[in-house]
Amino acid sequence: MLQQASNRFNAQELWQQDHDHFLHPYTHFDSFRKDGSLVLVEGEGCYVTDANGRRYFDGIGGMWCVNAGYGRREIAETMAEQALQLCYTTTFVDVTNAPAARLAAKLAQLAPGSLNHVAYATSGSCAVDTAIRLAHYYQSRRGEPSRRYVISRKNSYHGSTYLGMTVGLRDGDQSEHFKYVPDLVHHLSAPYPYRRPDGMSLEAFSDFLVDEFARKIKELGAENIACFIAEPAQASGGVCIPPPNYLPRMRELCTKHGILFIADEIVTAFGRLGHMFASQDEYGVVPDMILCAKGLTSGYIPLAATIYSDEVHEVISAPDPDAWFTHGFTYSGHPVSCAVALKNIEIIEREDLCGNAARVGDYLEKRLGELRELPIVGDVRGRRLMMCVEYVKDKATREKLPDRCNISRRISQACEDKGLLVRPLGHLDVLSPPLTMTMAEVDFVTETLRGAILKATDELKAEGVI
């Protein structure tokens, strides 16, 4: 495989073309100008290969998304067969296609409670937009058009569309050079247990978060709030696992005050935590909507879905000759994407990838937990195949290392040198490997990461930082 890649690709030419012409998501221009990109050209199982023929274990799973692993021939064949049979249809108003209809029925079967209706998009960001527009439409159709506010949380990520970036609030995301939707979104504290106030128990922290929501409802007026949106476990915001009973209590407040609860499962759905959907199976919550993308097709082709309840549908579809749901996309319910999603779900079920994610993920939690003994590791957290390591200067005070240390990138680069890809995020390194990961690969990841952390620790000592 290595020789094949290096023979087939001109690494320098690809690097230069990318460097000169491709504006990447989240580009940091100064570093990109100097270093350019890692050019990946092949993938198989949990591994990717670069244009020079070097192989890496993909601890990132693409971008939280290659759940079924790389190189699935039957997915590629399904894609080709559907493209030949029917490559595209519009789904506007009253036209559909077979894969879109079948997938909607399958998602209704898998989703909890009465979530039996599906709106399609091409990205998680657009699924967020769809959900919020749907919430506004629902509230207006039921006679409460003043309900427009969206309640979100700090440290959250809900996409990079104009609306999605307004809804999320992760450190560094909202650049002063962009604009955002004014007076629409109100942000609550993040359920970030590691950085809760000193001396506060997890139970008290949960009380604090729920009380904060109750106060916000009173401040804004329930009659002005359309929805609350939350990742069951915050992903890009630091892999924050919520404190006990937090999400069910937030759900209760939403129900009490007529506020729709939107679960952003764009990362957590389709096996990452060991379940098809995490909301009910992991956290005991049945939301009004679930958003999914990423693992829906295992990244083989873009597709997203907003799955919503019978109760919402009854309101928005009530007889009214003048009512049109004027939202949707050219590629909503794209037949090739939907066919791929059906095949991907078939593989996840047939191979029990949720079960493997649970078994191997529990072992990954255990092995990564051993890194807590290292001097700069403040916290290791997450759930199963959604994990991160947080680095600190002082473990007792949780003081962060100076930004100039570029600690997560320093460690991720050392991992890359040893054949492991992890995702650097500020003072965190994140792991979200394919669900096909093995116990032996957990050992490789853990030991490689340990070596990289120790190397960085020695460098920081030599630099007089710690």
C-alpha cells in the first residue's frame, strides 16, 4: 500500500496546488503559508496514507465521521449503482425518490420516542439551520410567533453557517472580522465538570446549571423562547460529558415552558458512544428533534438529517391553505447520499459496530485514564470513542499553559511523527477513531500519545515553562 501510494501521487505537486488554491475550513493563514497541508490519498480500515506513502492510524476518524472505517467496497458499489440508476431528483414540494423515502422510514424506526419525521440537508451546519427554522415555524403555527429566542451554551459548536456560528460559542470561533445574527441567541454556562467552581460537587454543579436555565427563562420570558439546543456531550468544545441528571432536568424545564429541546447529535449519533442515538440510551432524554450527519454516511458522502416528533409535525402540517414550509435545499434527500446512508446503517447493524464501540471504547477510556499520572495532564475525559486529553501548567490550580507553547499541536505533531493522527484543539488533543478500532490499536494509540506527552513535557522543562 505504501509503495502504491508513493508511485501514484506526486506529493510535492499536490502540496503546492493545495497551498496555492484551496481555502481550507478554519485556516490559520500564517502557519498554513509556512507549512501547508498533510496530503492524504488513501484509506483502509482505521488507517490513512499520505502522498509520500506514509501510513497513519486515524485517531480522528476523519472529522468525527468515518464510523464504519475507510475503504468499504460495498458502500462504493452502492454509490455507483444508485448514480447509474437515478443520480438525482428534486424533492421540492411533491417529488421524492426511493432511497430518501426508505431512509426516512429507517431513521424514524431508529430514533427514540415519536421522532418519526425527517428533513434532509447536506451538512450538520445546515441541519442546525433547519432545526431552528423549524422551531420558529412550529411556534408561529401554534399561535406564538413571539417565540424567537434560541438558548444555547458556551463552549458549544453547532456549525459554521451564518446562523450556526451565531448559535455556537466556542473559544476562538467568533472572529471579529465576521458578523453574527444580533439579539437571537442567549448562551448558558457549559456543562464542563473539570472547570466547575472550586469545591462544587458534580451534583451541585448540575443544580447550578439547571437553576441558571430557569433564571434565563424568567429573564427572557418563556413566551419569547423558541428552543434550547444542546450536544448531549459537547464535542469540539472539549468533549464535555454533562454532570449527572443535567440533561433530563433541562428537558423537564423545556417541556414545562413550551420550549423545544433540540439534541445536536451530529457527532454522537451512529455509534460513537455505543448507541445509534445517545440522547435516550446514554442520557435518558427524548428530545423534540435530533440532528445527525457525519456518522450517518460514515463520511463517504455529504448528508444530514433533522429528525423531529409527531407532536411538532401535527402543528406544522395542520390544515391551512396559505401555509408553506419555505425551507429546503437543492440536494435535500439526494438519492445517492440516502442510498449510501442506508448501506452504512446496514453495516453498522450487521457488524454490531455499536457493540464494538462500547467494548473497545470502554477499554480506551481505561487506558487513556492512565495518562492522568503525567505532569501536564490535567484531565482525561469523554465517553467510549469520543475522548480528549486536557493539558495544564499546574494540576492543582488547573492553570493553562501559555498559548505560545502551542501544546496540543506540539503533541499532535509528535504523534504524527510516530504514525498517529490526533486532533489538536487549543489545550486539548481529541480522539474520535472509527468504530472498527481494536483493543491492540487502543494500546498503540495510548502508548504513542504517552510518548508524545512526555516528549513535550521535557521540551517545556528545557524552555523553563514548567
